Amino acid sequence: MTFTTDMYEGMLAETVTMPGANGELINAYFARPTGEGPFPGMVIIHHMPGWDEWYREATRKFAQYGYAAISPNLYFRSGHGTPEDVAAKVRGAGGIPDDKAVGDIEGAMLYLRSLPNSNGKVGVFGTCSGGRHAYLAACRVQGFDALVDCWGGRVVMAEEDLNENFPVAPIDYTKDLSCPILGLFGEEDSSPTPEQVAQHEAELKKHGKNYDFHMYPDAGHGFFYHHRPNYRQQQAVDGWEKTFAFLEKYLKN
Amino acid sequence: MCTMISKQVSIAGSGKGREGWFSVNQANVSYDHPFHVPDEHALNIDFVNEALGPGARVAVELSEQAARSLVETILEVLNQAEAGGHLV
């Protein structure tokens, strides 16, 4: 969607409550265009540093591009405080259980599908741990029409890193992936490394999945984050363009 | 992400947070994404008291070398105190 100066544009953005894993209520940030629609939906999965300002901005960005976008607070069960303090608590605990994250993401997808002005299509976007969680959800849950995985680490996991919270490496669910995937990665990232991304890509190819992976030179982890030194202007602009072109193809047509 | 390399250790002491001093009973030590230092990963230590909520936290984010120097220095100081008969 190209904005022109004579267009009307509006959105509503607010925190809401939605059913997450096992029907437990969690909060979420919900931004959607005003107007009758119908609108495709996007579930926006925050990164390890938390349900923070960048994620509220990103959620509004998707609404600006014509998506009803909801970002569930995957750390809801860890208590409340500043996003940083809550994320630090989760970091100290070694993360959140995969089952809870997948359940919350499924809840967000069902929330969007229940909207009267849904066009019937829902995608999922995530960065960092959110990319990993988005991938897990798109493999384990039916109902997503597109997936954008930005530098999701620990998709490939060593046997010794599996535990009660992370019982299965996401790559091992690849045969169940139910939608096209766009992957954006940086050559200088250490998690995932280019070798791990290549391994992931090979698995997608093996199972005949619809995938489009891009490995950016001179970029590391989190090159979209304009508030961090890893920000890379050219790669970020190109990555956003690829993201919205991909979603337009699979969610709006 | 995110390495998910993290250990929790019970401690006893006090820390000074946003609202003054409070008792800390746990240290969360991780090598993962920091919030402030301009590096992808850092050695992070959060001195916390979870009973008081996520905001009861004193945080430091250190480079690898700084963390190793800190560990050595703590041990040197403790050894000196022990040698001086100050640990009882």
C-alpha cells in the first residue's frame, strides 16, 4: 500500500486482554487500521529483551500497512514492571517454556480470526527469540498463512540444550510447517550462525517447503533495531520491504 | 536469541535500586543480550529479590574481560581479608 498525501489513514492502538495458552488471560498490544476492512491479521512476537517500545512501534507499523496486528506479552506470567525488568527476570530464569509461547501465539491468531473484519488470513512475525517462537508456532499450530522469521536463534539446537522448557529443537518440526516462510538473517550473527541458517534452509528444502531466505552481508543480530548499535540502515530498509512484499503476496491476495 | 546461558545463585545481602536499599536474595548471572551496553552479548548480573517484584533489581552488564577481572578481584580481596583474620 502506497500512501499518498490525499489519503485518509487512521489506526487504533491499545493494550487489550486475550486468551493465551490453555485459555489463560494475558495482555497484548493491538493496533489495527480504522475502516471496515476486511483486513488480514498479523501476530507480532517480541524478542528476548521483552515486550518493549520497539515492539509496540513495530505493531503499529504493521497496522499502518493495513494489518490488524496484535503483539501478545509472552512474559505476562513473569509479573509486571518495566519491560526491561520483566525481561531480565525471564533471562535469569533461562527463558519461557516453548509450550506456553506456542499457546499464546495460537491464542493471538484465533483472536485475529474472530474479528468481524478479518479477511480470513493471518501471518506471524518475530525477531530473535520471537523468530524462533514464530517458527515453532507455524509448525505446531494450523492456521497461519505466512511466517516472517527474523534472525531466530536456537532453531538448530544441540541435544544437551534440550530440557523441560525446550523439549524439541524447532528444526525438527520443519516437516509440519504449514505456510510459506520469509527468513532474514545477518552474516555476522552468532545465533543463528550462517551455518545454522544453511542447515535450516536445507531442512526446508528437504521437506519441499515454500521458503525465501536472505543472508545480509555486514549485518549481525537485530539489524532492524534502530536503538541498538547493530542497526544497519540499508539492510533494515531492504528487510522491511521484503517483509511487506511477502505479506502482501500471501495475506492480501 | 539469545544464548539462554543463565545461572541463578542464592545470596544474602543488600542492593540499592531505584527506590533505595532492599534485601537481595538471588543473583541471576547470564551471558546473553544486554539492555544497555552496545554489544550483542554481555555478562549480565541481576541482584534481585523476586518476592518484591521484577523491579527489585540491581543490574550490571559487563564485557567478558571486565567480568573476569571482577571475579579475580573479588577473590583477591576475600583472600586478603581471610589472611588478615577478618573473616570469622
